[in-house]
Amino acid sequence: MSRKGSTSAILPLAVLVFTAMHVMAEDAGRQEADPAPANPPAAAKPSGETTAPPSITVIDPADAHGVLGRDVRSASGQNMGRVVEVIVDRAGAVRAAVIDFGGFLGVGSRKIVVDWNALRFSGVKGATDSISLALTQDQVKAAPEYKEGAPVVVLGASGTLQPLNFGP
């Protein structure tokens, strides 16, 4: 094949590649410029199954605060520890809080579990406010220690102990 023949065969191929690249670039630019569709296509669902749109709730920052790491105090203001875990049941309902109680700088401390209903959040207005616990320091001291993997014994608001059962 002569040099002129090979050039004439390559030229249409180069034009085709250039045109394809130009069209792809225009499509990419159009996708970036266009906002996402208001109703994106739904994923394939098994027949008979419907999904409702998610609900949206707006909570004022003054009404919502995190609990992990927050100090816990008795009704008389005694330091009772800090919340280190929240325990939920299989349905996702909050059942109890694990409190790191006692000790100094982590030495001599132990974890106990208190019923969620024993905690009072009414005084929590800012990031540094503590949660109130409706138990005395003596009741908390008498509670068994929480250990990962062992049965969970929850100290109730009345000071009673009860096992936490997650059901079958």
C-alpha cells in the first residue's frame, strides 16, 4: 500500500474518533449543567411492593443534643460519671445507657447500665450541660459492673435491678 493510500484510510477514522469525542464531551457538559431530575427513575422493585417517600423532621438545635460523652449527675449534683454507650433493643428502641462511673482519670472506674427512663434531660440546654440521673450514688455503687458479652443487668429508676431481655 502506498503512503497516500494509508493516509486516506486513516483520515476518515480520525474524523470519526474526533466526532465521537466531541459528542461525549458535550453530553458530559450537559449532565454537569443540568440539575438532577426532580423524580429520578425508581429502581426495579418486586411486584406489589411500594415505597413511600422518606419523612423529614426539622429539630431546632436548642432542642437536640448528643448524649455520648456527656456528664451524668445525681439530683443533688453529685458526679455520677459519663454516658459511654446507648443500648437499643432489636426493634431499635432505646432501653438503657452505659455509664462510666467512679474512678479518677479512668483509673478505678467501672461501667454500669441504667434504665433510659432513669435519665432526665430537661436541664440540658447546651453542649456542656449534664444529664440528671434519678438514682443516688449509693444505688449506682451497688449496681453490678457492665461487661461486654455478659448478660446486661439494668439499674431501674426505682433502684431495682432487672435483666435486659432482647427476646428471641
